[in-house]
Amino acid sequence: MLVNYPNGTKTKQTYILHGNRGMSLENDINETNEYYLVHNMAVIYKKPTPITVVKVDFKSRIDAVIKEAYYKTPSTTDYNGVYQGKYIDFEAKETRNKSFFPLANIHKHQIEHIKKIIEHGGIGFLIVRFTHYNLTYFLDGSKLISFIENNDRKSIPISYFQEYGKLLETKYAPRLDYLKILDKIIKEGDDF
Amino acid sequence: MLVNYPNGTKTKQTYILHGNRGMSLENDINETNEYYLVHNMAVIYKKPTPITVVKVDFKSRIDAVIKEAYYKTPSTTDYNGVYQGKYIDFEAKETRNKSFFPLANIHKHQIEHIKKIIEHGGIGFLIVRFTHYNLTYFLDGSKLISFIENNDRKSIPISYFQEYGKLLETKYAPRLDYLKILDKIIKEGDDF
């Protein structure tokens, strides 16, 4: 998550965080999930960001103010839920890079997690947006794992997404209709 | 979540939070989930507590300190994951009450969430511990919903858990083997 926050400087500064500034892929996915929920198509949520709370002021029992806390490295992915009884789990990332998706954008724990999800019969995948072209790809977890296990490189070339991923159109509503791709995976397996 | 924090007083006080003090059901479930993960039986995690971050000090990019944040009301349950390809979703609560489980312990959103999970083919349930007797019950989501839809009362009597729930033994490892109950539900439906 930290990669999305403003760049820090050596001098101590305080930032006020504004809702979703610059998090457009996240916004698109949240709106899509909201659409799915409202239309009773699927129940998929973004997990809260993991935070370690150290100090809390309790003015009253329902009025607690957290005064010191830290971001934790996530051990799972950001999104999960249920679609047609199946367990759905994915991570979404943007990159400004024009040719590659740097694997440093995903934690090792998260890749291990996607691998386990697949082993247990869930559907795990990645959504990656190349912001320079505004192109958003769905990459099945099995394709992600097979790239990592067969390559030493620290980034996935955009050509891999073109060949093995599915392009996700951005529409008005739902913004990024990834259930359409899940339908095909559920029906035909991930090699459709 | 707030019900588990120290009682607030009118005067402002600062508490240092100690890990899991007094959260023994949560500990038991976390250890159980860890056991399932290590033994490659299921992938089930506790979701992070939802927090709204307002102010962050960035000493450096990887050294952000949250200086002001607030607890949010959760819209989903605390635990979810995958078991045998199926979507698993539950909430866990302790009560010191000897005769009833007060429904004020679960948010309306969470009950709606469990209902939706069941509609979409997932397995949703409740784990409730009556701490006075140290008795822990598994209550299928359908039984929870049917109680709420057929009663005006604001609490579920312990007799309802005895009749419609399943007693979960506390063991050394896994602490609370709720997958055993899921096995029966998957095989025989929730009326076994």
C-alpha cells in the first residue's frame, strides 16, 4: 500500500489524506464491486488496510481517537468475496511503467496467498493497469504463478498480459466488468 | 469491535493497547486458522479492523506514523476465506451474559452481509462463546437469519444455540475445529 502514498522526505511533514486522490484503479474496482452488490450479482469487498494500533485516546467509549498507529505489510490480497458460491480473491495494481509490470509491486506473501487460493479451489487473479496507455488487464493467478516460476526477471512484460491476460474495458457501469471473465473461467477453465 | 475496548470515562485518558488481552475467542480462532493454513487445510483470515486514517506523519516513505485515525463500523464480518473451493464467512463474538446472546453485539450490516453470503452460495455462520460457562457454539447463518426474521426479541437465548447450534470443543490443536462442522454442512446440508 505504501507505494501509493505521497513520497516522503527526510524532513518530517504532516499530510492530510484526501479520500481516494490518484487511486483511480481502486476507485473503479470499488465502484464495480458496489454495482455488483447493489445488483445482487456478487459480494466482493476491499479488505481494510492492515494497521497496528499503538495508542488510543478514549474520550468516551464510542469516541476513541487513535493517536499512534503504523501500516503493516499485508499478508493477503486486497479484495475477496463470493460469486456463484465460489471464493474470489484478487489484487489490483497500477503502474506508470510503459513496458513492464514490476513485481516489486506485489509482496511475496501476496503471491504465496494467490497460489494457496488456487490450490484450495478458489479463483485468484491480478488486475493490472498500465496508466500510460490506460489499459487494464485481468491476469489469472495460474498465469501469474507460472510466469514467476519460469522466469528470473523482476517484472512481467506488457506482452505477457497481452498474450495471457484479458483486456478489461472501462465502461460507465459497471466500471470494470471482471465477472464477465470469471463467467468464462467458471464455464471453460482458465485457458479459454 | 468497540465493545472489546476498555470502558471509556468522561475524562480523557490514553491507553496503551496490549496485543490480545481478554480476546480469547479471537485468539482461539486465529490459532485455529493458523493451524488450518500451516496444515494446508483451508485459507481463512481475520480481516483487519476498518480504520479511517486522517493524519499521517511521513518521516520517510517507509516510516509513516498515523497520528489521527478513527475506528469505523464494519460493514462485513471479521473472518473469511476458502475451504474446498467454497466461500467461508463468519463473525465471532463472546458474551458474559449467562442466558442470552444480545443481538446488539452484531451490527445490522453484518447480519445483512451473512444473508447475502448465503444467497450467493457461500457458507456464512456465527461462532458465539458464552464465557461464563466457557461454551462455544457454531450457529449456521440460516439459523441466525431465521431467528431474527421470526422473533422481535433483541437477544437469542442460549437454548436456541443448544437446539440449533453445534457445540465446538476447545482442544489443544486446532483450538476450535469448526471445519469438522463445515464438512458435515457441505456433505449433508445445514440440517444434519
